[in-house]
Amino acid sequence: MTTYLNIAQIIVSVTLIALVILQSKGGGAGRMFGGGGDSVFKTRRGVEKVMFQITIVVIVLFVSISVVSVLWQA
């Protein structure tokens, strides 16, 4: 069972990394690393909003798998 949890965690983490990188591509490399002094409020719409919501779901899934993995090994 531990092996399956580890494999699931690897897959979810790679997916999370890809989603975060895809979201930051639209903002430019400077904003990804904390630069870009724009203080303009921007509303997410369309595909960007869906990707943001999927990212939140994947984060919750990652944390859940991590907690289950720790509790399973204890």
C-alpha cells in the first residue's frame, strides 16, 4: 500500500508543478520569481480560472495523500 501512495504522490506532485509553471508563464518570468511591481488587480477568466481551480484541487489531493502516507507508516 505504501508503494501505491508513493507513486500517487509523485504523479500528483509532477502535475502540481506543471500547473504552477503553466500559470506563471502568462505573467512572465519576472513575476514568477517575485518581480514585476504591477499592482493591477486582474480577474481570472476562462481557461485561467479553470486551471486555478484545478490547482487548488490538486493541492488538496497532494496534502491528503501526504497525511495518509504518514499515518499509514506510523
